[in-house]
Amino acid sequence: MKFILKWSSLLMMVMAAGMAAAQKFPERPLRMIVPLPPGSASDFLARTVGASLAEQYGQQFVVDNRPGAGGLIGSSILATSSRDGYTYAMVAPPHTVAPLLQKQPPYHPIRDFTAVIEVASIPNIIAVTPGLPARNLREFVALLKADPTKYNYASLGVGTLAHVGAEIFNLAAGVRTVHVPFKQVPEAFGETASGRVHYLVFTVPTISPVVRDGRLRPLAVTSAKRNPAFPNIPSVVEEGLPAAQSDGWFGILGPAGVSKKIVAQLAADVKKVISQPRIKEVFERQGATPSTDSGPEVFDKLMKEEYARYVKLIADVGIKPQ
């Protein structure tokens, strides 16, 4: 009897130790893939949130930039990553759009991933090369309509947020202009500032430096209201082009099959981070609005709605899968 009691006690201790170990998360560094280059809005958000989580967890939060193919490379890496809860990605609309532009997509943007939380929403800024005679959005639309084939716009590749945002603007303006994709942000800005490219539609955090120093002329933010980071720039609604709205969502995904318990904890911890006044201020200076009402279910619903939206947009614009 004593022998049985001893073994029972030992077994309970082992089980308790195992449960305690299982409840401790994270036990090692976490990895955050960014499918876009350094300097992008996704990169800014990943590093800002990651730094706070690293302090909270006492574990390193490694930001891993994997740009290329409109975000396909980074998201593909996440889709095939371990489901142990230690690998995630900070994604944006390109995650959803890029596979829709492929005849043989490497992943499905909904089925192959686990939604964790939307982190922020960020509008774009429509900006032009300083040499253009258009001083506001109305004049710019009139200029494009006069001869749309004469003008081009920059992006960071097919399916990227800059590409999608520009096509939403073009659709709203009723024009078709030439798409000029670049691999890096500085290239796109340099060619637009020089006048070899005429305009671009980039997220507020990404485009802020070249707008503030006057290298590009901002015409409008692609949101319903003015952005706190640039209160002097009118919105597309003010400028009479509400259909050009393109607020971008940014959120964290894991590969399909990550433990719901881990996902719930990470979502709650991220929500705490982005609810901090200090982080809110950092976000707002960059033109980002923290998504403090999000969570796994809310973000999953948003992803599904956005998937349906971009399926329709691609059909309306007439972009053919490659």
C-alpha cells in the first residue's frame, strides 16, 4: 500500500511539473517574419510590438525580414513553419492579394494560417513627383484622365499594398496608368522624386520621410478623415473621391494549427502592448491607429471579408493571374 501511495505521489508530482512547464510560454525566443523589406509599415509595427513583448516575456523577439514576390516568400515560409507557437508573421493586405495573382498559389491566405490579432490600421498617402503641375487631388485626377497612358506609378511589386492602393485609386479615378514595380523602398522614392515615375500610393509610416522633407508632394490620405500624423493633408473623401479609400490592416498570423491557448495568450499580450499610451503615441506619430478591439475571432472574420473583397477587386481591375 505504501509502495502504491509513493508511486501515486511521484506520478502526481511529475504531472504537476509537466503542467507547469506546459503553462510557461514562451520558454525561448519567438520569431516574427515580415514579408516586406525594412522601412515598410509591417516592419515598423513588428519591431515596435516585438520590442515590448521581449521586455514582457524576457525572451528575444526576432524580426525576420523576408521580402520578395509581393509578400509571397515570407507568407510561404510561415505556412510551412512549425505549429509550436514560436513563429508568426506581421502581415498586411499583400498576404491576401499576392496568392490571388498566381495561377498556382503557394498557400491559401485563410486555410493555411491561424489568425492571432489585428495590430493596427494605416491609410496610404497619394503623393506625386514635385514636377507635376497638379496641386491637389482633383487637379491630379483631371491630369491623368487627359492622357492616362502618359503616366506611371511605383510599387514594391505585384500584389503589394502600394500596388493594391494605387489600383484602388485608379479604379476610383477611372484611369489606367502604367505600373512600375521596384524591389526596395528607396528605389521607388528616388525614381518618383526624380520625375521618372509620376506618383505612388504608400502607407503613412513608409512615405513619411520623403513627404516631410519635400521630396514628394502629398495630395491626399486614403482614409475617411485626416490622419493625425499629417493633419494638413486632406482625405480622399474631402477631395471628392471616397471610392479611393484604402486603409490597410496589419496583423499577426501563425501557421495553421497553433494551440488556441497560445494564440489567446499572445493576442491578449499584444492587446496590452498596443493599448499602452506610450505605444499609442508611437503608432499615431507614424499614422497608425491601434486595433485595440481585435482578437483571434475578430481578426479571422476580417481576413475572410478582405479575401472576398480582393477577389472582387482583382476581377474589377482586370489583373490576370501569372
